[in-house]
Amino acid sequence: MSEPIVPPASEPEQEIFPVEPRYHPIHKVPRKIYDFLASSRLAMLLLVVILGCCVTGVTLYRGARAGEMIFGTIWFNALLVLLVVNVACCFFGRVWRRRVTVVSFGMILFHLSFVAIMFGIIYNSLFYFRGTIRLTEGEVLPSGDPASYDTIQHGRFFSFSRLKGETSLVRMHAGYTVSGEDKRAAYEVEVGEGKGKKRDLLYITHKLTHDGVDYFNEKEGYSVLLILSDREGKELFGAHQPLQSIPSGEDRYIYSTGYKHGDNAMPGTILFPAGSEPPRFAVQARYLPSKQQERQGEMQFVVFPLGRKGEPLAQPLAEGKAPIGQPFAAGDYLLTPREIRYWVGMTVRYEPGKPIVLISLWAGLAGMIITTAGRILRPGRKRLPCGERLASEKVQGQDLVPATVDTLDRL
């Protein structure tokens, strides 16, 4: 009787990383794409290129210029996306179809959080908005109009239609305190549109958040309402003119018309009236606050006539002071500081990727804790004598190097 034919024992598969799927794809193209995305060489190349871009962005280009040339471009964000995909393929190819344990679950959660963090950073850099808006008490500006902002930075795909409604400054509260703690100043601000408007106070440790947009207090100052009249008292023009707060010693400021020179405020003249009206003269106004009553005091004026080309002449036309609410004679006109109000500057931020990054950071921390706890609480394996362990491994069908087999025979 013939012996049954026994098929030869199949050799154990050698594990290759990234783990290849158990099936053969119909086409070779998807497999090649996966091999390319999971390549360690691609990861090293991307890291070197991204690092070079970052060094260039903080040395050759700085500030907004760096965002325009590098960090806010599509090609740089595409490199970040490719790096995220590469990391995902490298890691998750290793855990494909493996048994999920506490340790492996923590590692998977950690790497998922890393991918989510990178996605949040990329998403935020393409859709973010940062701007500075300046308002005088009672002023209302459309939130979605770029002309409402002094400075603007935004992502390549940001749309101003995202900023809905209006922003208004109801009142500025000087010397504001919370539970006896001095907050210096609080801005009573109203934002939004229709019934969805929100009103709240902003101060140094409290922001206003509405529809995903954050408002932060930044700076404040005085604004004077200047009224131009003829000699008969007929009002011709009026406007709120913000005054620069110029440091003059310890806790002392000069409140004057002027301009910004870099990061410093400088006193200077302004053409008045401004805007659509033709200017009559140039004026430098300085506010001298009253120590007894808020929003009261005097205005000090220096008025200059204009030359043929509209430039201020060197010889003043009139100089003097006038109490708040009283007229000042400036040649053929009267200049009246009708009232003093406050103006405030607020930082407006829209960062849609920030919640994703924060949640992912907590998830990554949870993954690290789970992995560490799993390794600590995992029961220790019983260590067998060397001969029994090697014999057990041979029984389980694992290949042994010749030196190990000789050692087992000697035992």
C-alpha cells in the first residue's frame, strides 16, 4: 500500500515593512504608489526640504513676507500634506491586520493624533485670519470689509464673507477692576448681525468669542471730535480724530495728533478737513486731560497755513488753547473740540485649525499614557531555560541559524 503524499511544509513568510497586503492588487500602479508614499527615503527628503524652508523663512524672509513667500504658499502646504500621508503609510502599514492590544492601541491613538495635528496646522495656515481693527466709542464698522482693519494677514483660501455682521464699540471703561484686581481698561463691544449679536466686555485676561472669531484687547487712547465752523458759527465739517499716546517719562504720556514711525508714535500735523472735503489748513492738536473730571480738560492747537501744493508752511497761522466744548479761532475759521471719546484697537483672529490641534494634543497625551500603562501592567513572560526555549521555538516552526542549532545539539 503506497504511503500518502504529504505536501512539503511551507516556509514561514518573512515579514517586510511596510507590511504588504495579503492579496495581490489587480494593477501594479496602486502598489507602486503605496510603496512610494511609505518610503523612508521620501520621509527623509521631505524633512530636509521642509527644514530648509523653515530656516529660510525665519532668516531671509520674516513676518508677513515669510508667509507670502513660503509658509502660506500652496506648494509648502502640499509638502506638509505629503509628509502626513508618508507618516501615516509608514506607521499604519506596520499594524495592518495585527491583533490590537492595549499597547498597540495607545500607539495607534498617538500616531493618529500626530496626523490630526499636522492636518490642523495645514488647515489653519490656509484659512486663518488675523487683523487689527480700531474703533471710536459709538462707531460701527462692517466686520467683513477689509477697509475696516488697519492690518490684515490671512490664509490663501480665506474669504471675508466668513466675518459676518458688524463690530461696534459701545463704551470704553477706564480703571476697570474684577474682584478688586485692576484690569486697566475694559472694552464693551458688540459683534454679529441681527438677533445673533453678542455683547461682552474685553479686558486683559478675557476675550470675546463669537461664531469662531476671537476678539482681544490690544491698546486704547483718546479721540477728539473736531468741528470746523465759519466765523458766524455755521458748522462746515466734523470728524473724530484719534490721538497718539506718546510716552513721556514713567507712566506719563503726551496725547497728540501724529503718525506711526515703525513701532513708535510721533507727534505731527494732520490736514483738516480730511477725506472728500478740501483741506483748509494743517493742525497739530494736543489733549491735556483734566485730573478732576474724566473726558474733560484743554486742547492745545498749532495751526499752519497750506502752500500752493497743499503742503504745511513753516510759519504758524494760530496758536493757543481751548477748553473742551469751546471754540478756537484759526484764521477765518473756528475749530471746536466738541468732546473727548476713547478709541480702542482690537486684535481679531479666526483660526479654524486651532480646536483640531488642541484636541489632538490631548488625544496624543492619552495615547502615551495608555501605552505606558499597558507596558507597566502587562504580565511578564515566563522565561524558560535556554534549551527548552530554543526547542520550543523550533517546534513552532521558526528558522534557526546554524550556530543556534549546534548549540541546541550540544545541550
